[in-house]
Amino acid sequence: MIVFCLLASSIISTASAQTVNAGTTAEPAPILPDDEFEERLPSLDADASTAGPAPTTAEDPPALAEPLPPVDGELSAPLTPLPVFDVTPAPAGQQQAASDQPPAVSYRLRVEGFEGTGLGDRFRDLSALEDGDGSAETAAMIEARAQADEELAMRLLHSRGYFDASVTSAMERPSGPRNEPMRAVITVTPGKQYALGDIAIRSPPVQPPGLIRDALPLKTGDPILAERVLAAEANISLILPQQGYPFVELGDRDIALDPATMTGDYTLPVEPGPRGSFGDIVTEGDLAFGADHVATIARFDEGELYDSRKVDDLRKALVATNLFSSIGVQPVQTGRKAPDGTEYVDLRVLQEAGPTRTLAADAGYGTGQGFRVGGSWTHRNLFPPEGALILGAVAGTQEQGLSATFRRSNAGRRDRTVQAGLELLHEDYKSYSAYTAALRGSISRSSTPIFQKRWTWSYGFELLASDQTTVNETTGDTKRLTYLIGALPGELGYDTSDDLLDPRNGLRARLRLSPEASLQGGVTPYVRGTFDLSGYYGVSNDLVIAARTRLGSIIGSDRADIAPSRRLYAGGGGSVRGFGYQELGPRDMDNDPLGGRSVNEFALEARYRFGNFGIVPFVDAGQVYRSSYPQFSDIRFGVGIGGRYYTNFGPVRVDVAMPIKRRPGESRYTLYIGIGQAF
């Protein structure tokens, strides 16, 4: 680097010399001839460790400084190590003195003048002085908080129409002992409250003519309250899209205050945009299904007056298909005129298809029924649109089975579900043992967690081939018979409850009728019918009283001619708690239940919830009869208490119950574990 620097210096010096002598013919003399410069360069082959000092000549420049004196050995010796290195911090008092930090300043807040405005509590909720909990590092910090509270008070007063208000803050020094807190005083003078004067809407004509003014719920003479004005303007943005104006825009409001009359004239510019009717549905993105199926789900037809409520309903219905990770529905202005003079508004559906496969499981336990675990695999869109395949299995102490079901939702129309399935099932209960193959199909309208419907219905068919044990009541002999059963079940439901999984108010009713024919040696026709009714009443936020009744009947055949699996039973976790599964009713010579042709059940619960937990004392009652109609006699009662743990998918239920006046063969207590309320 030294060589290059010297060369650079030579070049710069030479250039300078040439500049000075510009205009002369004499050659400039070199500062150092080339041959002499090269002689002065150190040899690159010389050994730096053995080379001595370069010889001096007469032209060598004098030394710039004397050589350094030899270093004193004592000074160059290392320092003696410290015997102790203490890292313990100094006491708090010494730290305070070292940092010279002033002590915290305490204060008390006094607010005056908010009386009659309704703003005192709101001010204290937002106050910087209140938030400081009466302490600050310096008095200047208290004054800064007081200044912020002045501005806060003024904003609050203006929001309530006190436009002539004044706010002052003051710091009062204590006059008593030195350690007495300072006093921060906020003084408010509200003045009079302004009211609305003339109300004017600047807008092009709309249909119907008074639509915008009717949608603005403000009246002359009302106090000018910011939240009321904002809510009224938001109402315009809500109502107009429901009446055919999806592209409405609100301008900046103007309120001209008149101190003489204490009123403010209100003016709002509104640009409603074109009045529209529904046009085409177009869809974009990662599609789960096409625009034609979106139109099937929609509750409107092309050419119908635009209504944002129907657009929101379509969006929720698309979410309810469970086929999207995200979905959006946006109105698009087209400029195309409809025959009625409105403008067609297209809907752009932005799809992002989500996972279509689901694994699900459920489990339960009941005394007398044992453990039961069920699982299913579902592909919700294997046969688009919304054609699902469901494979299920159940394994339990007394029940094992496999099933395969095809289900198409929104089949041809909104909320219509078509379903067909095959099931292979083995049941081994005290009342009967059966191997059954079943083919079922149905068309239904059912509730979902997003769309809980008031009216639901279903109708369909069942074909069963079942090999079952049956008992001769006279001799007690057991034999196996094969039954071929055909049924046409139908169901009608009515639901006004406020929640599908954990209702607090309302009622539910369900009527089920199933004309059936059993082929076993001969054809035996009969009709099975059940009626369920339950009601819910919220006494408080924590307590719900729930009640249920169930009545059932089989008409048209003797009990002996009805397959044991098609008879009526009672007892168990979803029936009369305190008794084993299907335990109530007539019994054979071995004290095993036989089932009957009629049933009645009753239940009453007090559901008390605290946080995510709850307790449920209950009493159940019921009985099964040989006759076709319930006799309401010899009714058995069970009492118990349950625990609940509430999750985002419903409560986990644990119930313990015991029978009243227990009879031989009945359990002292019963335990039921499951998901969801008992009813």
C-alpha cells in the first residue's frame, strides 16, 4: 500500500507541475529519477527477519523522531488479580441515592360538573388520571394527564351535543403535611345541549320516494347525540341495499349550529346508485361446485328486486355446506337494463374449496348397555355437487355394526337431502339378540347448527332382513326366527328452541309414524307411532328448567307377531334413567324384558351452570305396557344428579341415577356417560 500511495503522490505532483508550467516548452524535472526510485525499493526476496536497516545516503531525509525509550519492565507486568469480585447489588436506599431519582408523586382526582350529562362514568372509564391509580413519577406527568383529560372531557361533551361546553384542569398543592397527596381537579361546565333543527337529505330520486328519509330515524328536536346520528346513518346503509340499492354511498354530514336557538341543522348527501335486480351468478376461485348449484341454493330468482338479506342468506347457506375454507359473495354493477327499468346486478361468488374428508368418533357408556364406540369417515363432495359418502362402524359391549351411506344435500332444491344406505348390525341385549341387514332411503328437510329450522320433515322406506331370538311367554322357550320387514317411516318436527345443542328457551315436538309389514310365516301389518315433546325455560342466566314427555303405540298386531327389535322399550340414558337399557315393562320367566306395544316417559331437569361446568338434578319416570295404548299405571321413577362440562361442540354429560322402590334384578344405581344433553 505504501508503494501505491507513493506512486499516486508522484502522479498527483507531476500533474500539478504540468499545470503550473503549462504554456512553457521546458520539460519538467522529475522529483525522483526512475532508476534511483527503484534502488530505494526494498527487495521482495529479502528475509524480513534478518534484513538490517537500509543504508543511508547523503540524500536520505533526516529522522522524524528519536527512537522510543525502552519500556519499564514493572509497567509492562500484568496486574495483580482482584481477590474478590462482588456482584451483589447495593441496598435499595443506596441505589436511590446513586441514581438520584425523585420519589413518586401521589395525587387524588376530583371531577366536577358532569352531573346531568350521563357522562361521568364514561369519563372515569377513559380518564388518564384515573388510569394512573393516583401515582406519577413527576408533577409534570400529572399535568400532562390532566391536559389529556381536558381533551377527553371536551370530546365526550361534544358527542352528547354540549357544543358550548368548557373544561378546565387545576393542580392543587397540599397545604397540610408534606406527604399529603396533590389534588387534580377537572371542572366541567357543560352549558346547554343542542338539539336537531331542520333535517335535509340531498339525493337523487329513489323508489319509493321517501325511502331514504324513512330509513333515517332522526327527528327535529332530538338532542344531537353522536352515537344516535352514526346509528341512523348506518341504518341507511343497511335499509337501502335491502330495497334494491346495493351501491349506496353516504357523503360527509354537515351540522350547522345556531347558538341563538341552540339547534343544529343537519344535512346528509346520499348517492343511492342505480336500483338493481338480481342478474347472473358467476363464480371464481378453487371451486367446490359450479354457479348452477349456487343458484339452486339461492332463495331468489333472476329479475327479482335486489335484497341484501337474501345475499347474506346465500352466503350462510354456502358456509353450511362445510365445503369451503373461505367464501365470499359480492354484488357487481353491470349497466344492463332489466325490463322493469332496474339494472341487473350480478353476484360474484369467490370460492376457496376446503378439506372434504372428515373423521369423526363418539363414545358412551350406560349401565346395562355397556360401552359403545362409533366412528365414521366422510367425503362430503365425492359426487359433486354435495354428494357425500359416509362409512361408519360401531363397536360396543352389546352392539357391533358397519354401514355405508350416500347423501346428497340441497338435492334439486334448497334444504332437501336425499339419502340411501346399507347397514349390517349385530345386537345382543337381554330383550333380544338379532343379526340384521337393512336397506334404507329417505328424503328430508333437517336443521343444521347454522340453519336451525322451525319445521322439519322426512319420509322414506326401510327393508330389513333380521334373524332374531324370540321367547314363548307360556313355556319360556327361546327360538330364532327370521323376519322380513318393510316400513314407510315419516316424521314431522317443530322447533322453537334457541339452540340446537344446548337450548335455554322454547319447545320441540316430533311426531313419527311408520306403517310396517312383517313377513314371518304370514304377513302382519301394523303401525308404529311415537310423539315426543320437550320444553325449556331459562329462569336466569345460570339456571334452565327442562321437561320432556314421550308417548308411543303400536296398533294392528299382537305383540308376539311383532319382531322383538320393532317393539317399544324404555329405560336407559336417553329414556328413563335409574334403570338399565330397555329394562322397564313386561318380563319373561327369566326376568328378561320382552318389550311392549305402548310406552310413556317423563323427565324433569334443573340445569345449573357455573362457568364451563354444571350440575343437573333430575327425576325420570316411565313404563312399557302390553296393550296398544299407554295405561299410565305402575309408573316407575328414577332420581339422580348429573355433571356437565361445556365445550364448543356441546356439553359432556355424566349422569348417576337410582330407581325408586327398586325391584329384584334392578341395579342399585346406573351410570351414563355421553355427549350432549339428555334431551
